[in-house]
Amino acid sequence: VAICIGLPLHVLLAASMAPPPGVDELAIANALAPTSVVRCLTNDLHVPAEAEFVLEGRITHRTVAEGPFVDLTETWDIVRQQPVIEIDCITHRRDAIYHALLPGMLEHKLLMGMPREPSIYAAVNAVCTCRNVSITPGGASWLHAVVQIDKQHADDGRKAAEAAFRGHGSLKHVVVVDGDIDLYDPHDVEWAIATRFQVDRDLMVWEDQPSSSLDPSATHVPGQKSRSAKMALDATIPWDRPDGCTRLHEFQRVPFPKADVSEYL
């Protein structure tokens, strides 16, 4: 095994993804930007040439308790039994800089959350027309997502929500909105919930689902997958007929003409 510390941004992003088996993360990095590699000194692995430090070693069968430490949610993570790595060699660049992440801060959340957005997008776009996905910072960039769709069928909101959970199994809450809502603006998303969502019609709840071990409110049993209830809100404009909404104007913001200040000077 080779542990690389201090990497270019495109390599960090690729390493943060969870591609299916057989997909090379270095190939993803190289698709983002040219990535030179060098061979390790004690094994046949190739590592990014721009790494500040490279720790070469072997994964043993021995495990030890790791933690507790602060994780993505800015809370204490559970103590986990993790394998021990025995280091055989350490190489580094001249005047190397050790890159460390502050756990739970924006850099950590960006690297964890953003690479999951394409997975959610692909899952949603397979069942309806997906425009964009945002894993929100307020949801620890892991547990909450806003999904923006072009609604073409009455049940597209529900299908989008169900697909989002398939795209990222750690999601806990999902809000689905129309294309006129800025999914990066929490005020805009809340406005959509306030004006387009009804609990008895648009709320979806799934009990006792596999969830994230990072959620302190979930049920954690040692040796088992964490469990949690999950919720989705369909905050798209409700349709009252199969092909659309006859009261569309009632759900849209009323625009005000811009004032020309020169007319009042």
C-alpha cells in the first residue's frame, strides 16, 4: 500500500470519489488534469509524482481501535476497529509541506460531499430529467441534498427522491425542487417548501433504512450497518392534471419591473 499526503486538487477530488469496482481513480484524476506518476521504492505501486509525502507499507491482519475523532458532522465519530499498516519506507519532496484537513470544516466537507453529487445526479437522471444536485453544507455535506428537476410527470418528484437515496446511501433528507428554484440558496429552497409543499401529499418517510455511521442520531450496533429513518420533501409545483398544473401562475413569483433611478433625479 502507498499513502500519499499533499496532493494536487484534481487528485484529491478523484480520491474522494467512490467509483464502481474496476474504475481507476488515477484515471479519473488524469481526466481532470494531466497526472504524472512515479514508481514506489519498495513495491510496484505507482503514485502521483507531485505528492509531498509517500508512505509505503503493508496492511496487516491486526486491527486496533481508532478514535474517537471529529468527523464530517463536527461531532465525535464512533470508535472503529481498523487494520494496522506497517510502514517500510517514507519518501518526500525537498522542503515538503504536510497537508492536513481540519475535520468538519469546509475543505473536508467539500472533498466528501461534492464528489457524491454526480452519483446522485446520474441516479435521478435515470428516472426523470435532473438539472442539478447540491449536497448542502448545513447537512454536513453528507446527509442532506437538494435535487432540481424538470418536472414532466406528476410523480417525478417522488421518483427523483427515491433515486437520490439510491445514488448516495448515506443521505438522510432530500428536498426536490423545480428549475426556477436556486438550489444553492437555502432561502429559495425554504420558499419552495413554504409555497408548494403539503405534508399530507408531498412528504415521504422510510423507516429503518441503512444509513451513515457519521449521523449521531442514527442507531448504531457494533458490527452492523447503522440504521435511520429517511425523509424526502417534494417541493415541486403540484400538478392537478396528468400533463401539468392549471394554476401554474399561482405558484410563481410575481416579477416587479426594475426602477430607473434617473427618472427620479
